[in-house]
Amino acid sequence: MRTLNLFLLFLGILVCLSPAKVLATTSDAQGKSPNIIWISCEDISPHLGCYGYKNAITPNIDQLAANAIRYENTFTTAGVCAPCRSAIITGVYQSTLGTHHMRCNAKLPKDVKPFPVYMRKAGYYCTNNSKQDYQFKTSPEVWDESSKKAHWKNRPDPNQPFFAVFNFTGCHESGIASDSKYRQITKDLAQRQRQDPQQLTIPPYYPDTPIVREDWKRNFELITAMDTWAGELIQELKDSGEYENTIIMYWSDHGVGLPRAKRWLYDSGTHIPLIVKLPAKFNQNKTTGITNSELVSSLDFAPTVLNLAGLQPPSYMQGRAFIGTELTPPRDYVYGARDRMDERYDIIRSVRDKRYRYIRNYEPHKPYYQYMNTPEKGATMKELRRVNKLGNLPNAAKLFMSETKPAEELYDLEADPHEINNLIENTEHTKVLNRLRHAHLQWVIDTRDLGLVPESEIQIRESKTGARYDILKNTSLELIEAIRNTANLAVSQDSDFDALRTAASHADSVVRYWALIGLGNRPTETANYKDLLYNALNDQSPCVRIAASRALLKIKEPQHALSTLKNELTGEHEWARLRAAIVLDEAGEAARPLIPELKKCLANQPNKYITRVANRTLNVLLGTNNVVK
């Protein structure tokens, strides 16, 4: 008996220490499916009272969490809205779907559909109020209604189950950056709901100045305004008698809308709040008021909702259901991707377990803070620039003002929650590094990562495949590995140089592109192979021609390079034009002979991102300050 009691005690300890397995039925005792509502918001890290932020004033979300499951380790697939939202609504990584570049316009393949399509076919009334921003056009089959008036109350049959999305835009980065929007969103806050900026803790990667504290204050006050809005939505459910019939999921699309957070793959940009309230009738093991530490990706939201609705997630979905019956094992890792942000490319990939984050920078020759019009308008970004010129930035902030980045980064989140101390050279972490590096390299293959394909090449190939998703879907494993391996060779200064030269003659233009990027990254060795670069200027692919031009500029051979870039600025492929403009911007004084062509970009260029880059280049070369929106 004593042995049995000890065993039961040990078993109880294991249960307490293990993450709760959340089981939910797909219907109540009367066979009715649950209503499901998403309360989503923009640009919010877990800066909520229920997540331990003592300054946060969020009583409604805190009360929701007290009767729900609060997920501690939820992460988005990108640090910016539209790519994340495409993954959320489809259950497919944006870098697989081809929606990874900010403000691109992809076409869905026939066999991939936004998941509300399946909900509607199963009898759900589906509404979206009101933001989509999926980077593809939705068909009428996705929503019963998607507008600012869309509401579950509008369903024709009051007994029909509903799936309803409500999105709060007030805490978007523009709410921090714009005085008028900030005042409008927070105008109804009482004095007790206001923040004292001096009482807030500023992240170490910002200068501690009144301007930065003001932005941080605004972030918390906008969150309080959001909390009031969320409370009203919850009260509507209670007043209508639907609260006990409805599963509530509260989440944010990515982290706080400030530099080194939004657009980035660190926790500051990808760690989000997730709270799920299960009504008692749908909650098999009565899990309520608890925390859950398992890793969750925003990619998992779609299959989870389908699972809760009693539907089998389609096989193409790359996420996993984390609530419901017949669950697969929890994740070992969450993955993130950064690609073009507005007018600037910066290919970055991330893999994180519960303790460590690994980052792979595929363009380490570029600075962390590339000049981009939108974030440069923010007060904190301006303050970073100003204090940096004075030489007064704290050490953690100086790291991100560097003109280049390491090819790899590794952080211990337990010891270093702000991800400041890169452990990549620390031999004590070699085993962790190898494990996470391998996980990333395998993910590139498993997900058919389109981020390693230049955007101009995507544009060319999708005209043949019909959808970007299909570009690498039926490609041989051998070719995908060649792309991945050459991209990794390109960013390593101690990799096999002969392998790069060989790859420059590969049959596939994407492999050739990465080989030439690698040659340009190592100009001392490349200077002996001018003929190879000159030949590449005649390549059939614009991305290869531009990469060869960049390499020639690096070895001080501008004449033929500039001639090629001049032609590319007016070429038929808009994303090749953008890449050519970026190469000229990075070339500095070497781009001066093409000032007339850059000026033409300001007047005769339909792609605003090309105009922005050309404008920035001209401002630097001419000492002007003309800002193009």
C-alpha cells in the first residue's frame, strides 16, 4: 500500500509539472457545435497584467485569463502583420505560400483555401470585422460578411453556430507614431488609466530618453483602450446569452510596433499573448484559470479552430491543433521568417525552443536598421538615430546600429530575455547550436522556403505555375537542397570558395544568384575571377545579372556593372527594378553616374518602393532631404 501511495504521489507530481493537455468536445449535450470568436489586436506583445506586467491596466483581458487558459509560449511566423495574417488564415507558412514579402499580391492555388471556407461548408456563419490583409484576394466563399458592420448577431438563424473575428487596429504602430491617432484612440481613458512614463521599464536596446518613454507610455495606454473594447465584445456575448456557448480566443498578430520589435524575429517581435476561454460544456477536463507552457505558433490557429468545430484540418496545413481531441504531440520548435519589409530586403530565419533562439541572417552584409520610410517616421527610431550620432547609445542599442550582422545568432532566453548576448562563439552551447541550426536547415527543405528565391524570379516562375505556392512544390529535393546550401555558402566567410564558383554555373538561376551573392561578399578572392562576373551580366535571369553587377562594384569594376543596372532600372520585372535600385543605394558614391536614371525613378515609377529607394539614394548623394512617401 505504501508503494502504491508513493506511486500515486509521484504520478500527481508529474501531472502538475506537465503542460495541461486541453481536451474539448466538438458539441454540447444537445449536439450543438460551439460558437468561436477571435478577439485579435495589432502590434501587441504580452504587455498585459495577466502576463505579469505590473504597469499594465487590462482588467477585462485579465478577467478573461482568470477563467481561461493563458498560453505562455505563443509566437508568430513573422514580426509583421500581412505575412502573419496569410499564415493564420490558411495554416500555411507565408514563405511556403509565397505571401512572405510585405505588400505582395499572391494567388492561392486551387487546393489551398482560407479555413473559414470549411467552417461555412459545415454550417457556420462566418464574419470578419474587418481587416483581412492576407496578401491575396479572397473569394466570396470565405466570409458571410467581411466589413466594419460584420457581426455574429447578423446571422439569419439565431441557432446557427458562428465563427466571428473582431480586430482592434488602435494599437498599431501608427497609434504610437501619430499624435492625432494616439489622442483619438485614448480620448476616453480616465486619468487612473493613464501611465506615468517614469514608472515604466525601458528595454535595454533603446536610449532612455523622454521621447522613448513617451512612446512606451503610448503603447501601454493604447493597450488599455484595446482592453476596454475587448471587454465590450465579451459583454455582448454575456448579454445575448451566448457566452457559455462560445469559445473565445484572444491574440495579437505580432509584437509591439517599435524598432527592434515589429518586423524582427526576436521575442520582442514574435512573442504574443494567447488566451483561450472554453465554456464548461465544451471543456472535458475543466481546465480553467491555468497557464500552459507548450510552444504554440500562430500557424496553429487555423487547425485548432477547425478541430474545435469538429472538422478535420486539410493535409496541406503546416500547423497543428493544440486544443481538442486526437491531438498530435506538442511542438519542439516554432519558426519565423523575415523577408522584404516594404522597400528593403533582409532574409532572416529563426527557430526557437522553450529556452533558446537561433537566427540565420542570409544577408549579413546589410545593417540591422536599413533605412525604411515607415519606421523612420517613428519617434523612437528618430531618437535612436539622434543619440547614435552623439555617441551616447547604451551598449545594447549600439549592437543594432552596426553596419553588418553576424551570419548566425544564438540566445539563451532564460539568462538573456532581451536577446542581447549572442552565444554563437560560445563553445559551451555548441550542442544547442548544432541542434537548432539543423532544425532550421531541415525546415527550409520541409516547407519549400520561397524566401530563398529572389522576388523577380518568383514573378517570372509564377507566370508558368499559376501560383507561387507551386513553384517549389514539385521541385526536386536535390534542387531545393542546392538552393539552400548555396545560400548558406554565400553568407559564410570561411566556406568553400571553389564551391561558390562551381555553383555560379548551375543550371538553375536561383542557385547561380546565391553563388554570385557569395562571390560579391568576398571581393578579395573574387577579384581574380572578373571574367566569370562579366559573363554573368548576360545571364537570362535579371536577379543573376544584378548580383553580378553588385559583385563587380565590390571589386571596383563599376563600368559594366553600372551599365547593366541602368538597364535593369527600366526592365520589365518590377522586383528586379527594386533590387537594382537597392544595389545602387548600397554602392554609395559609385552610383553617382546614374543620378539621372535615379531621378527618373521619382517620376515614372509605378512601384512606390522603387521610388523610395531611389529617393533615399539621391538624398545621400546630393545632400538633400526630399522624402517620398
